[in-house]
Amino acid sequence: MKQLHSEHAARSASRALKDHQLPGRVVLVLQGGGALGAYQVGVYEALHDAGIEPDWVIGTSIGAINGALIAGNKPEHRVERLLAFWEQVEQAPFAHGAFDAMGLGNAFNNMATVMRGIPSFFTPNTSAMLGNTNAVGVEDAAYYSTAPLRDTLGALVDFGQVNDARTTRLTVGAVNVNSGVMAYFDSRKTRIEADHVMASGALPPAFGAIRIDGEPYWDGGIYSNTPIEAVLDDNPRKDSLIFAVNVWHQTGDEPRTIKEVMGRQKDIQFASRADSHIAKQKQIHRLRHVIRELSKEMSPSKMANAHIKELAAWGCGTTVHVAHLVAPRLAGEDQSKDIDFSTAGIAERRAAGYADTLRMIERSPWQEACDPIEGVIEHR
């Protein structure tokens, strides 16, 4: 996987940032999406080249893996380690010639991944051969084993760095299999290890659950694949610039075939209500700003009242800018796009992430004037 060459654009973006201060801490929010996570690599590369390092990375599934590779390395090594991981999972073309001419090349490549797995990520699970009614336990009740991922993470991620309070904060989302409750494992509150990252990517029935403190966890994407609420609910609240990286499409054309229906269903499922989360938080933050403004109208004697103080505490003056980055649809992609680990697919998505992010930085819409009563401002 070669380095991207957009030095002029990166310098331009860097100059734009020097002219304008960033509006708060920088948060990178990464969705789950398997091979679609290559787009996130390009996003981080562009941020890095423009001189922006995230203060906090929040991820689910492949977003948790990319997040760990970022938070678990010093800034000067992050791109190198991201590329090393994606080089290991990249799959050389399996079908050529006539298959490509008939538009079946991707199908054969993806089928090869299904049959063989990816040696540094997941491999076929022999327990699955015993049948889908065999009681093997929640950790082995899966078609693949992710044991290779543990070794890969161990080689590429410094978990001492992840858990150093002076470095980039990491949060990964996973859902408790028994309670169905979403859990966000945060390096500022608990020690993050490979198990937490693997649990965040344990998508059933492909991958088995991972136990943490005795409890089994699955991929957080089956509950909430866009973990932006973890930022917006954080306390104490801070001014923030959130780069929300979406690899699934909440909106799309009406499907006409079963194949298109399968693809559209997957997009809707894993786009995971990102827009509704933000709409809700916009309302909440607006109310907090209203409370703050009303508090200013109170006399000193009123504000000295303990009950009034308690009510006024619900107000705040923080502003959160959400910069949406949405991966483009690639020509010929279908419902199996999340297992398209082909060289061409990874390269195209990575390049798109880089280009989209540089355009967002160059535009810097968070520098534009905004209504002071609004607490959450979106930029698309």
C-alpha cells in the first residue's frame, strides 16, 4: 500500500489551519464497516498531513481497530502502523481475465475471503463445521476465529500508549450479549487491552463473542454503529470539533433487485441513526444554551439560592462542530462491499478519504459565524 502524494493540498490545508484556530478539542468518530474502514485511513492521513492530531478517537468494529492503531502509537508512527495493518489484510486479486470482463472479479475475490478468511485477521473456525445447533459456547459459536487479530494488534498497537492519560484518548463500543446494553470502554476510565478492541469488532455470527470481566461482548455496531453519542454525552462538556466518518449511507436510491435490496438493507442497518442522534443532541444543547442565557438574567440574590443554582447547572456554553465525512459509493460495489479487501478497493477508498478530508479542512466551515444559541452545528 503506497503513500498518498498530495503534498501541495496538505500544505494548503495546514496553512489554512494556521490562519484559523481550531474551535476546541479534536474528536475522530469512526464507524464499523469492515473493508470500508480503508476510507478512515485516508481521513486520518489527511488530518495528520495537515498537522491535526485527534485528542480523542472513538470507534466501533473496524473503527475501533483503526482507532487503536492511532491512539496506540506516537503521532510520527501512526500512518506507518495503519498502513502496515491494511497491507496485512489486503487481498491480492483472485480472479482475472474473463471473470473481470463479465463483472465477476469482485464476486470471486470476496468469495475467496469468505472461504479462506484473512490470515492476519480471521480464519475459518473448525467448531462451525459441527453444525449450527452444536452447543460450543458463545465464544466459539461463529464461522471464524479472530485469534490472528490478537497477534496483529499486539504487534502494531502499544497498549501502554493507549492507556497513558497524557496521550490520545480511546473509546471503543461493544454490546453485552446477555443484557443487550451498549458499553463504551474508555481509556480515561478503564484499562483498554486487545480484548476490548476485539470485542468491539466481534460481529455475529461471523465472529465469536469476547469476554471482558467474565461478560461476553459482541460488535457494538449491532446496537449503535455510529458512536457519536459517546462524545455528545461526555461530561464535563467541552468545545469540540468532531470529524464524524461515515462509511455507510443513510439515504439511497430505491432498490429494484434483490441484490440492491440486500445492499440497501445493510446501509440502513449500519448507518445506525447517526442523523437522529445528532438531531436529538442539537435539541438538548440548544436547551442548555437557553438555560445559560436565562441564568444571566437572574439577579445575584436569586443565583445565590441553592435550588436556582442547581437548575442553572443544567446550562452550558459549549459549542460542538460536527464535520461529516461520508465515504463515496464505488462503481460496481454491492452488499458484500464490507468484505472487499481487494488491493483496488482499499486504495480507492483510502484515496477518497484523504481527498474528502483535505477539502473539509481547506473549507474550515467551523470558522463561519453561527447562532450563539446553537450548541451543535453540522457541516456536510
